[in-house]
Amino acid sequence: MKIYLLHIFLLLSIFVTAQKFKEIKSNPDYIWGEATNKYLDKADIAALNMLVSQISSRIKSNFTYAIVESGSDLKEYSELVINTYSDIYLQNTKRLIEKKKNKYTVLRFIDRTSLNKMFENRKDKILDYARLGILAEKDLRIGDAIRYYYWSISLLKSHPDFNTIKIRLDANNEFTLITFLQNKLNEIFNNININIVDAIINKDQTTYMLEFKYSGQKVQNLDYTYWIGNSFSNLYSVKDGLGAVEYFHGQAKDLSKIQLKIEFFYSDRSNLDPEVKAILETPAAVKIKQAEKSIDIKNFNDSVSGSISTKIQNVDPNNEMIFSAISNINQCIINKDFDLVNQYFSETGAKYFNKLIQYGNATLLSNNTSPQVIRVGSYTMVRSFPMLFCFSNGKKKFVEDIIYIFDENGKIVNVNFGLNESTINSILNKSEQFADIDEKYFLINLLETYKTAYSVENLYFIKKFFSDDALIIVGTALKYKETIDYMYKNLETQNVRYTKFTKAEYLRHLERVFNTNEYINLQFEECTIKRSSRNNKIFGIQLAQNYYSTNYSDKGYLFLMIDLNDLNNPVIYVRTWQPEKNPDGSIIGLENFSIN
């Protein structure tokens, strides 16, 4: 009797499934794909591919305009761009499975409401990237602006309504998005000016220092490659308007122009967004001719002496010993002979300098003949000397400003990578009521030491601010000492995604990161600083952090709560990191904490 009932149940199940198949396929509210195979996963993939084809056939006429630019076949283009939705959205479409005679039949289907929602989600992302581009352009983060505009327009060309979607800039200005993005990209590339400002010409190497400006102002960030005779170079990065090109072993012989190409794909960053990564592999991602620049070098070569001066000009007699030391150190960097430099450093300073020099194959781009000298307490900060760092396995080269910190005995006790000008100015431009000049430069120095510590793998700095039983949370990373636990009562846990580590576990994690990367480089942007109160020297710093390494890169938002009540012993109470801003556009800050 039990066997008989089971047989009846199976027959009913098969009948119900067959009926459901029929209902879905006959209902005009559904789009579907069907496939049969003896392997379930292969039947599923084939059904999903058929669904993509069905969606594509219904909307391919919308892409007629887009294929003119890409030169693709209409059917091929439509299916390729719809496929960029499959991994993100279509994998979650509904599915029916039927098994007959050891074969699986899979029906993948989506209702038209869900399909429209899928396109609406992409529209939101397209507009988000366009707005991010506007903000980046305003801050002269031209590399970010190009990346966001290009990703926006590439995604836009995968949307069936790409020719009618609009962007509203304010109450009186609304534009068709495709026209807005095309005009923005043209405007940016046409207003980037590149000039040679210095050169180092030696027997086996010629290095030109380049100045990058956008509408007459220094570009804060930008990536580029250049032609070296048989291929394009690795990526180089601009910082505070400065970049470089290098030619080795006769590559510059008879060279009259530098052929440079500004990066716009940013494929190394597309791993952060699967939709962008997918679309960049389709014809929707087109080349931009205006990204190619040509810089005349003949007239410049006729005027250079062929070597870089290390003598600092207009020396203040009070700083003569300091400038003499830096001039000699710079000469050692040029000669790559460091046997005599230790005399200018304290024991700790020499260790930091050696770590920095070993960070990458360092090239002094230009000797700053008029450095900035700042007295902060008992220390003297000397800013700044641009250097280019490159790595044997790295795909990217970085320009960094070198900052020397002297003690009252004239010894260098620390060497840092400098912050970019916009971040420094955002701190210095605060009122005197907010912080006095010493406090501002202590904040700058602390951030520069923090940035450098990650780059040169200085675990001592990273760990010294935390007690042995500190709580360390990575993801959005909350770190505190046992004496300030009352501060955290206003931190909403639903805004924090985290993994808890002990201090020892976190340091081991960092060591693994350091050991598996030839380089790590941090760049800070979008700096906002608040103070808890005038009578309390606790500051909250919010930053956009760009993280680059040999194996990985990302962008996130960093918050540091710093105590400067003892300027000689600053303490970081809190460090949080989040991969994106909160839905309201905010990030974690002082307002999330209670400070007595």
C-alpha cells in the first residue's frame, strides 16, 4: 500500500511540474528560457543563456545607436551587454526543474516587473557613478572623475533606455545623461595640460618630471602610461600635479615627443564592482582617442644641463646645518650610495630611512631648492622632496613627497611620505579656534606617519597605540583601549559589519599582508576634521582611503579618533573602515561616540 501511494504521489508531482512549466511558458507576463541535459548544472546554464537571448531579442532595437560607436553586430552587442546582468541579477531568477528518463529539464524565468526592477537598479548605479564623477572633478581628483564618468557611460550603454535617461544637477539644470557624460569626458581630456618641468639625464637613464594641470590647477590624482619604443610602460600615478617618465639604455635617443596615454579603463579597480568588471569586457567599453597626449621634448632638452642640483638655495643661516644634511642625503639617493648617510640620523631615524629607501627603487625627481621648514614644538619638519618609487613585480609606480623630521640636536628622527596638498590644506585652513598651528601639524605628522607605516611595514607604529587586550575589529574596524569603553555607546551596531580579532591575531594578519605584497601604498582624499570640544583635544578625522598593493586595490572610508592632549604621545582611540558610505552619504564619525 505504501509503495502504491508513493507511486501516486510521484505521478502527481510530475503532473503539477508539467502544468507549472506550461503555465509559465504560456503567460505573456513571463520571459523564459528552457534546456534539457543529463547534467543539471549544464541544463541550468543553457536555460539561463536562452533567457538572456530572449531578453536581448526584445530590447536589441534599443541599442541601434550604441553599436555605431562600437562597430559590433546588433544581436551580438545586445546579448553581450545583457550577459553583464546575468551574474549579478539573472542568477537569482526563478527556476523549475523536471527530471524524466535520467535527464533534467530546467526552466528559467523572470516576470516583467522583476526585469524592469533589474534595469532600474542599474540605472541607479549609472547615476551614482556620474554624481561621484562630478564631486571628484570639483576636488581636482581628475583620475577619479575620469574613472567614474567612464564607468557610468559604459554601464549606460548596457541599459535599454540609455538614450533617454537624464541627470538633474540642480533645480534649473537637467541633461540627457549620455550627452552630459560625453561632454564631461571630452572637457576633461581637452583641459588636461602636461608640461616638462625638470629632467635628470644620465648615461643609462633619462627621467623627465612632468607637471599635470586641469584648467590651470594641479591635478590631485591621475594614472597614465607612455610609449617606451616597443610597448607602453606600466601605470604611473600623479600626485599633487607631479608625474614622471623614464627611459633606459638609449630609449630616449632621438626622441622628440613623449607619447602618453591617460588611463580611463581602471580595470585594476573594477574588481570592486562585478557589474563594471563585466561591462568593461564588452563592446560598450570603447576607446577614447582624446586620452592620448603628445609632449614636445626637443626644446626642453636643448635647455637642460643634464644633471640635478642638490644644493638648496637661499639658505637661512639658522637652518644651514639641516639643509647641508638634506643636500648630502639627496646626493646619496641620486648616486644610490648610502654608506655615509647614517651620520645625519638618530638610530631610529636611520631605521625608518632605510625602510623607506628599500620600499621601492627610489629616484629623486627634483631637488626642492626652496623647502618648507616648520617648527613644531621641539621638532623641525622639512617639506618636501618628490621621489618616484617603482617595484619589480608592481604594475604601478608612485610619486611621493619625502618629509624629514629633525630633533633639537639636528638629527633626523623620522622620514615620512607626505599627504597630498588638498588634505594638508583642509587641516591648515581650519580656524585657530579649532586648533592651534602646532596641533594642526601634529595631526598632519600623525597621518603621514600612519600612511608611511603601512607602506614600509612598520608594525611598531601600528601596534603601539593599542593596549595588549585591545578590541580590534576588521571590516569596519573599531579599535579601543580599555580606559575609554564608555565612548562607544552611541555606535549603532547595525551600521557595522565586523570580524573580531585579538591584538595578536590582527598583527599576524598584517604580517601576512605585508609578506605577500611587494608594496602597499595609501592615498588619502576627502578629508573632514572635527573636534569634540574646545576644552578637549580629541579630534575625529574622516578620510577616503585609496589602498594599492601588489595583489589588490580598493577604496573605502577611514575614521580615526585621535587624542592630542599629550602632543608628545598622541593616541588613536578608534579606527573604523567601511567599504562604502552609509545610505545617507555619511560615514562613521565623532557623532557615533560619547566623549566625556
